Amino acid sequence: MSKQAQKIYGIDLGTTYSSIAHVDEHGKAVLIPNAESSTSTPSVVFFDEDEIIVGDVAKESAALYPHDVVMFVKRSMGEPNFLFENKNQSFHAEEISGYIIRKIVQDAEQSTGEKIKDIVITCPAYFGINEREATRKAGEIAGFNVHQIINEPTAAAIAYGMVESDDEHVVLVYDLGGGTFDITMIDIKPESIEVICTGGDHNLGGKDWDDRIVAYLAQEFQKNTGIKEDILEDPTTCQDLQLSAERSKKMLTQRRKVPISVTHGGERVKIELERAKFEEITHDLMERTIAFTHDMLKEAAKKGYNTFDDIILVGGSTRMPQVRGRVKKEFSKDPRIFDPEGSVAKGAAIYGWKLVLHDGLIRRIAAKTKKSFAQIKTVMDESDSKTRRKLVQASGEEMPESAMVDITDVTSKSFGVVILTQNKGERVFNIVLKNTAVPTSAKRSFYTAEENQESVYIRVMESESSSENIQPEFAVEIGTALLDLPPGLPVDLPIDISFNLDKEGCLNITAVESHENRRVNVSIETTSVIEGDALKLAKKRSQSLVVH
């Protein structure tokens, strides 16, 4: 980070809409409008000949050019087999997401008159290592310095905590966005924001409610016309219904019923969708969010949190009346809708603002004490908020109280290694368990399986289970390492494996054998995320194309 004044912007890279925020000269987090004077931009990309169009125009073009428009790409982040083919070119999800980032940043630069290079990007709490790394790569492909990837519910809690910071209270952040659902318990105090547990599904969101409307409209069209064919196989009709579904869903937040016109194959049918019917056909989706919430509450109870004070609803999809009504009925608390479209981006901006202030303070203290930046940073990072306050006071420096708040997150996955059982079967032993506070380090000893074993092949696994010992089919391999062993070793020689997980969910592993102290170090680099020549091409292509 440079010594001159710097600002880190917060980006909510959403499934259906994205936004950007900054902390203004008054210390207030503010959303920045785009070129269309809206604070949210559709996360839709239209490959229009040699131009890239992002936002409203791209979204409206989906019905006419379904094969040239990409929607909901966030759901494909980190997927190894996703490629969007267009005019003999292939695009990874990271590159397409990079175009969305470029669009909202370009518009923010025009609005603020400031050059933007530094950003914090949010992602669903339930994203694993692959998805998080893909999100970081998207920002890098777009040409920006990505300082951190933080969880969306945590960002929302940061924004909420800036407003409601006087008293200690435990809140549930019920985050239902366009394509993802997170439920997170957070302990908010004046001096700290601590994530207790998180759960959810990054393939459950407002789009699924839209899809139910689309399916209902197609069914009603067939009933009214007698047409047997599946009208959703027509890309133009399908895209048109998707747009109609989203519009009608929003209208149903205010109205009891809405008329929808469906046109296909020269036939036109007017269908009336009532809110009661809408809630009926989406009932199971709503119940899935409740089930995820109860699962998370069980995990929180294991950590001593048996009650909570408030429920805050974030994410645009929480505006649906059924969400507030069902949550209130289930938990006997009136949920509070807190800036559903803006809280995540604002929280990310506040986090970036804290990073800038924190590093600036460290530089000033280092200059006064004649110590290095690294020395002071280590002391500050390893101290709690009270100790840091004392250090700041002793140095004679000043720091806003809100910038001194500790923020502690948890891992949404468990991480372990494949081991052999006594019966020579395979199991996954989780060394770091889901909902452990990060950063964290953990070490376990394992043993060689036979005499004169020449090497140990370490398979690193990621899972959603909070159990220590699970079947391999319930986990996903995210990396491997090979530790060569000295000759002539006995059976059951100890092999110490250490896991180090940082705040962003990046994993580093060390394995050491106890005979000659040989070791292997590995940082998990995901194979499903764009890299190598493909990454170079994406960066080059991104900088050479104009994004509108």
C-alpha cells in the first residue's frame, strides 16, 4: 500500500445484481451510482460483436440474443467444467465476472472522479477454496488489487454494527440473495464483531423463485393452448419468461396478483399469478432456508450460543413477504430488514477503510518507535482490541473507535486428509473443522502404513461436514502433496501434518516425518480455477476489450 492517501472500495459481486461502495470524507459508507444512476447493476454480460456490454442493456438483450448473453455466472465460480463459448472464443466464469467488476468500477470512477485500483470483494459465506480463489482471480483479471475476499454476511454485520454498536447483541444474518443463501450467527459488541457459525447453500436464491414462476407459466400456457411441446426449449421464449418472472416477483411484494403475458409460436396467453399461488409453488424453497437455519443453530449451540437477540434480513430476495412472515412465525421474532441491497457492499467498503487506517497507523507508530512496519504489524495483528487501544494511546496517535473493532470470521468448510483405516479402507480425517474461527492452525500426527515406506501421498480434502471422521464420498479433493521418506523406516513412524488457514480461507499445509525431519510445504492452488496461459489470455483480453 502506498504512503499517499489511499482508498479501498467495497464490491458486492452478486449473482443477479452487483454494487460498489466507499467510505466518504465524513466516514460514512455510501453506495456509488452507476452510469444509469442506479446503485445496483445487473450481473449480466452481453457479447455484442466486439463489444462487452454489462448491466441493464445486457439484461434486456437476453431475450433477443440468448446465446450471446451470460446470466447468473456467480453460480459457476470455481467450477472446472464451465466455459461460455462465443464466436470461437471460450470464457471462464472468472473472466466474465471480471467484466462485471470493470463495469461497476468504471461507472464509480465517473461518479466520484477518483481513480480506483484497490478493492475488497465479497462472496457467500458458504464458498469454498475454489470459489474464493475464483472470486479473487475475477478482480485481478479486471485489473485491480484485491486486498481481501470477505463473507457477505460478515460484511452486512459490519455495516449493521456501525449503526447498532452501543450494546452487545447476538444476531442472525439471514442473507437471501439472487443466487445464494447464507445464514450466519454473529456476536456484535462495541469492540468486536465475531462470527459464531455459518451455513447455507450457494445454489439457493431468488433465481430459484424465478424458475418456479417460469415453470408455472409454461405449464399454464400449455393448459390454455393445448400445445404439447416444452416451450422452455426455445431460448428466446425461456429468456423472455425469466425477465417476466423477475418483474412479477417484485410486483408481488406490493400486489396480491399480477397479470403476465406469455407469447410463443404465434400464440399469446394472459396468465394471472396470485401471491398465494406464488408462495405455494415456492414453499419448499422457503422451507430449505428454515432447515439450513436450524442446522446452523445446532452448531451454534455446541459453541454455547443457545439464543439470539435479533434477526436481520439482507439480500434483495428478503423483500418477498413470505420470507419475513415465515421467519417471524418460525422464530417468534420480528425480523428487521436492514438495507437489503446495500449493506454488503457498504460493509466491504468499511472493511477496506479499516485496512487503510490500520496500515497508516502502523506506519506512523513504526516511524516514531524506529521499528519496522512488519514488527509493529505483527504486534497489532496478534493483540486484542484492548491491547491495541493501549498501544495507540501510548504512541500518542489517534484512531477512530469504529476502526479499532475486531472482526473474527469462521471457516464454512472442514479440511482434512485421507487416511487408511486398520482394515485398509479410506476415511477422511478433518484437521480443521467447519465453523472454526480463522485464522487458525492445527496439527495432528499420523503414521506410516508399512515398513520401508518410500513416500507419503497426502490428499487434502474439503467438506461440509462438521464431524472429525467422514467417508471420502462426502468430501472433495482440493490438493495433493508428496513427502519422500528416508530408507529403512519402521512401520508406524509419526508424520506430523499441520494446517494453517488464513482469514480468507487460503490453506497452507506442512508435513514432517520424525526420523530425519524431512518436510514438504504446500499451498493449496486450486486446479479448477483459471490459471497459466488461460489466465494470461483472460487478463490480456480483458484489458483490450471495451466494457460498456
